[in-house]
Amino acid sequence: MTTESPAVDAAAVNPRRRLLLGVAVVVGVVAAALGLYQVLVGRFHVDTDDAAVAGDIVIVTPQTGGMVSRILVEDTQHVKAGDVLVELDATDQRVARARAEAELARTVRDVEALYATTDALAAQAAASRAQVAAAESERVRAASDLERRRAIAAEGGVSQEELLHATEQLRAADAQLAAAHRLAEAAERQMQANRAQTQGTTVANHPRVLAASAAVREAIIAEGRTQILAPVDGQVAKRSVTLGTLVAPGSTLLSIVPLARVWVDANFKEAQLTNVRSGQPATLTADLYGGRTKYHGRVVGLSAGTGSAFALLPAQNATGNWIKVVQRVPVRIELDPQELAEHPLRVGLSMSVDVDTHGADQSHALASIAVATAGATTVYDGLERQADARVAEIIAAQGRLPAGKLASLR
């Protein structure tokens, strides 16, 4: 019978103790490092992989109806603002424009004739007043002759026939004076009626000319709208229009996505938003490029409600058995334009987001800011300028508008 030595048992136990001790030390160090990281760094960061690229999807619709005669773009094609995308048949609009331009030219001539008539009537009224003055002078002379003859008629200096003749001359002078007054009054009324249509205006801004000019502008704009323009720079998507289609105003033809102005909507859990506020930096990665490509951005603002609050059928927690569900709030993150140009993104791509909340003001944790206007387009302004230039050209072509007034029309 043999017995094992206590020294041998101790030698077998010590390595296990050392191994366990080593594991415990490593675990402790790792736990301490993680705890230190969480205290110094981790607690100032929130992250999520529930994020996606978002952007404006510009729906291109016609402002006038017509038959599609040309299609100049295809899906995935890049276009610039102002490029012609689709053309509609413009025959009816061209006819309407020609009719409106002819009406404007006729109206300008009529108004110019109205001004000329006013001048003529003013001269006629002045001549009528001169005739009244002459008739008054003739009446004074006839009255003086009659009084002189009456004075000497008692002495037999004039015959009764001559006295009667002088009386008749006075009556004729009175009748001529009354007729001259009536003619003068009629001429004055006619001049005032005509002047009321021209007083305080010029040919260029006369109401009739302005109305005809508006009709020309409307016709030119309607014709110009048969060319459907790209309102923004971007990439064509979902082109549904085909040749020969009769489209109506507001019908969807295609979409344009301005990929240079996309952003990220990150859906954070409500418990993660305690220290999130606008202006904080964010680091992002896209599944498209992997973790090797980093994007840098900033928090623009937080949505006004959770995703479920804006759902088509929002939850009604006051009915049925209530089960608490962790809600998520969309947080909008603006990307660095230079990084976006170097590594383009597409709307809907998955993203991972990490937001640095260091230094967040607890009292304003959920404050949001107004997002600046995404942009504006000026591609439609050219039609109005073209219409104004054409109106000025038609008015000037009549040959009577001074150059200064023509300049005021442009």
C-alpha cells in the first residue's frame, strides 16, 4: 500500500490556482477598463444602426396639359436645373399667343388714337370758346347799334324799318351766342369724357394696354410651360411618362433626387435621447462602403414625435391591453458635403450612427431648431422675363412710344 505525498498534491493545485487568479485579474482589468471607458467616454456617446439615408424626392409634374411629343431623359441620368426633361405639343398655345399678340398691337393703336382724339377734342373745345367770344362781341355790337338807333329814332333820325332791322340783328346775335354756348358746352363735355379715359396714364400703362399685355404674358407663359424643366440638379428616377401620352396638369411624369443634398435619419430609442441636442457631432458609416469609410456630420434636430405618432394608423394605448413598447424618435443628421461628394450615397441606404453628446445641456436636452430652407429654384423666372421683353417689343413696334417709356416696361 502506497500513499501520495502532500507535496505532490500542493504542486498539482498551485497551477490551477494561478490560472484562475490570472483569469480573474484579466477579467478585473477588462472590467475596470470598460468601466473607466464608460465613465470617461462611453456615457457621452449614443449609437444606433437603425438609420437610413433620406433626401428630397422632387416629383416633376406639368403645369399645363397636352400631348407628350418628346422625352429627353432616362432613369439614372443626371440633369442640371433648367434642363428640358419633357416637351408637350404646343400648337394650341402658339395659336393663342399669336392671337394675344395681335390683340395687344390693336389695343396699343386704339389707345394711341384715343390720346390723339383727346388732343383734337381739346383743340375743338378751344375753337368753340373762341366762337363764343366772337358771338359775344357781335351781340355787344348789335345791342349798341340798336340803342343808338333808338336814341335818335324819336327825332326822326332813322326810319322805322332801320330800327326794325337793328332789332333783328340783335336777336340774331343772341341766337348765335346761345348756339355758340351750346356748341362749346358739348365740345367741353366730349373732351372731358375722352380725357377721363386717358388722364393720369400713358400708352404703356393704360388699363386697356395693361389688360392686353397680361393676356400676352399669360399666352407666352402657357407656351413656355409645354417645355417641362428640371427644377433642381439631381438624378432622374421612376420615369413613367411615355411618348404620345395625354397628360394633365399635376400628373406625375418622373422624379429627380438631388443626391448632393441628402441627410441621415437616425432612429434612436427614447432612453438614448436624454443628452442629444442639435449641433452635436456625429460619426457615421454606410453599409455600402463598410466601416473603412467614415462620414462626419452634426445633429440638425429631433423630430416632433415618434415614428408611431405619425403612422397612418397610430397606436391607441387607451384601448385594449396596453403593452409598453420602446419608442424611437427620428434624429436628423447633416452630412459633410465634401465627404458626400467623395463617397456618394443613395436614398434609403442603411447607416450606423454614433453621436457625441459631450457637454449637452440637460435643461435643453430635447430642444430642436428650425431647419434652414432646403433650397429654391429660379428655372421658371426666365418665362416671365421673356414675356415682359416680348410685350415691350410689341408696344415699341407701333412706333409712337418714347424710348423712356419703353425702358420702363422691361
